[in-house]
Amino acid sequence: MKTTSTALLETHGQAPEGMARGGASVYLKLREAIVDGRFQPNERLVEADLERAFGAGRTAIRAALVRLDQEGLVERQPNRGARVRLVSDREALEIEEVRVALEQMLAKHAATRIKPSDVADLRRILEDMTARVEAGDPLGYSELNARFHETIWAIADQGVAATLVANLKSQSIRFQYRTILQPGRPDRSLREHGLIVEALASGDPDASEAAMREHLSRVVETLKQAIARHRNT
Amino acid sequence: MKTTSTALLETHGQAPEGMARGGASVYLKLREAIVDGRFQPNERLVEADLERAFGAGRTAIRAALVRLDQEGLVERQPNRGARVRLVSDREALEIEEVRVALEQMLAKHAATRIKPSDVADLRRILEDMTARVEAGDPLGYSELNARFHETIWAIADQGVAATLVANLKSQSIRFQYRTILQPGRPDRSLREHGLIVEALASGDPDASEAAMREHLSRVVETLKQAIARHRNT
DNA sequence: GGACAATCGATTGTCGACAATTCTATGCAC
DNA sequence: GTGCATAGAATTGTCGACAATCGATTGTCC
């Protein structure tokens, strides 16, 4: 299950040239492994192990770790190695708050640029989401949910904001199921997404921004409750 | 003229341990040099040269470049070295749009946490800003303007958002004078800042958010015009 | 003289070895 | 057994050397 398209991450990393030969992008492989959960939070990332695991030299591993550290997915302490960074409940909430702000803005811009074919795309995704809810498939729903939002980012054509929000998402991915698994949440979520599509389709920036704000504010609220129930700061 | 406090940048970089010995943080020194404009946009950053300039080993230089690349201040092309990244007019606008979204959100949160002493701090800065405008000192004004906003970030206590907005600012620092140097802009800017302080002082989140939005929207508008006049995409 | 190929210098990429540091386990005193 | 110092292993940090690549210059052919 590839969780996020890597396209947005390469905005200013090494260019995605034709072939990813040799140890060209250990970075991407390591990144995917972390985001997909193949490494646990706080798990140590020993360079020698990674060397064997990815068949790359230590130089490449080292560079990848520096990058991922700067990106916030990995935490490096001098002379003490690197670990998968554990994002706290508190920080997950902060991230979600930022997401609200950015996605609002993206929705506003999307409204001014949306084309009929884009509306069709969104409606199609919405239909699929409905099907998944009815099928009781939260995993599939989550996947489509991600695609829904990514589609809006693409329409907005604001590369800077899109990159940021994508990065934030990979950091907080561990928390994504805490919201959608709440009772009654899928149905409400679905309605909210519907309202977003309608607002966008009408081409009204303010309405679209408001609809997105409404939706994500509820997500934050749900997450807050889920975390309060779960306990630990 | 140190342009930005480095505190926010070390959120998850190497820890700012007691002594910055040897080549401990070539990263910070290089970063400062770039942000302060001691390297021109698009200027090549040859590792051997930097080695001599900073008295550090190539390993450290290399790590710093990787970090700065990930951060967006430097652009590295495989086998072709690193350059200071040139952010286009288009991208500067995108960055400013993101800043609007983030600072709105920060203002909203600041309103719910602000203490009387914070209000006093802001008012004091505002007075200094007024003095600089009257003295016709745009450089000093710009400096205080930065401090004004940073103070609000601190009050909001949203580390994630604050870090992002600080990073964005260092990327677009080259554009900061294009807005403030517009005729009539300082006076209007001053009034807008005054309204922000009042809204924050009243503790009203929505009013604070609105005031910040109003202010930064005008900044965006001004920048748009300045760029249109300046020509090049 | 201009287009193209070959060569050379400059620069980056990678590897291996060693130094420095941290972590673990062992031994010892009490 | 507990606390503490010490030795050894594991791991990271740094350096130097060499290979690979790129850019520019030179040389050659037409």
C-alpha cells in the first residue's frame, strides 16, 4: 500500500532522472519504508544495518539520514545515531492545525481554477468513497480520502503549499486511523466531502474555503477527542 | 544584521549543544551566509572553496549542503554541484500565500493564549515601528516588523507552524524590500499592525485572524503589483 | 571559419580505514 | 545484591585517496 505519491517530495530534492540506478535514491526507499510503517517509531536506524538492507554504501545511507532528519521523519543525535522520529500526540495536533490552514487556502485557490473535468474526477472519487463506506472498508476509504485531497492540491496549482502539506502528512500518518475509526465518523466525513465538491463546482472561493475549514475542523476535533481518550502527551 | 533568530530552525536538527566546536555546525554558518546575502542567488557553492572559507572538512560541508538542499535554500544537481537556489517571482508569491494562511492560524491561536505582558511587548514594538517610519528608516522598520510577527508566533505556541513559516521566510527574504519600499506602504502597514494588536489584546480569535488576514492579504497584493512592475516569471 | 571529436582540468561521488564516542557487560568493593 | 569503576564491543564521525563525471579548451577535418 503506497501511501503517498512521491511526486510532491521531489520538488527540490535530487531530480527524478530516468533511471534510479544503484544507490541513487536510498532516500526514497528509506522514506517509503518509514512512512509505510516498516520501521517502528523510535526504532534505531543503524547505518551498518541499513547498508545491508538497501545494498547501498554508508555514504548514501548517511546522506539519506541527514535529509530525512531535516524533513522531520528521522531524529539524529550526535554520536548516538538516528531513530525514526516519534511524533507526539501534541505535535500531531499541531500538524493537523497547520493542515487545516493550508488546505483551506488550497481549496480557495482550487475554486478559481477548477475545470469541469476536475469536478468529474472529484465526483468519481466521492462515489468510490461512498462505496467503501457502505462496504465497511475503512482502509480503502482512507486511501481514497487521501486521493481526494491530493486531487484538490493538484487543481490549486500551488506547489509550495502542496509540498508542505504532503510532508506534514507523512509525519502524522500514524494518526490517520484514530479519526476515521470513530463511530459515525465515516458518514459525516462523507457528507463533508460532498459539500466541498459542491462548493468547488460552483467556483466560489470563499464557500470552498469555508467547506474545507468546516471539514478539517471536525477532523481536528475528532482527533483531539480520540487522543484525549488514548492518553499520553 | 542577523535576519532571523536561529532558534526555530533547530527544532529537529542537531541539538544546539553547549559549544559549537570545530565544524560542529557549518550548516548554521553557511545558512546564515546565504540568508544574509553573502552568496548571490544561483552562485555556485564549490565544496573545496567552502572548505577553506569555513575551515571545515568536506564531510561536514557535504552534510550541510544536503540539509540546505532539503530545506530549499540550496539546489544540488547530481555530479554538477550545488548552487544557491533562486526562488522565482512566481514561487515568492506562492510562499507569501502560504504565509498568509499560516500566520492567520497563528494569530487565532495567539489570541486565546495572550497575556497582558505579551500585549505590552507588542505595543512597545509597535511604538518603535512608528518611530522608524517617522525617521524614514525602512531597514529598521523591516527588522522590527520581523520581530513583531515572531513575537506573535511565540505567543501562539504552535511550534510546527512557527518552524514552517520561519523557513519560508528565509527562502523569500530577497523579496522583503519590494513591498515595504512601495510609496505609502509604511503608513498603511503601521495601521494594519495596530489593528492586529487591538484584536489580539481583546482576546478575540476570529477578530485576530481577520486582522492578520487583512494585513497579509494586502502584503500579497502589494508584492503582486511590485513584481508585475518588475517583470520576469 | 565552423562543426565535431578528443583531451585535459576541475569538481563531485564513493569507498575504506581509522579515530572518537557511546553503550554494554563484567568485575570488584562493600 | 547494589553501586561504581573499568574494559571491551558496537557505532558513529572524519579524513584521505581514488574513481567518475562534467565543462571547457584545444585540435582536426572539411
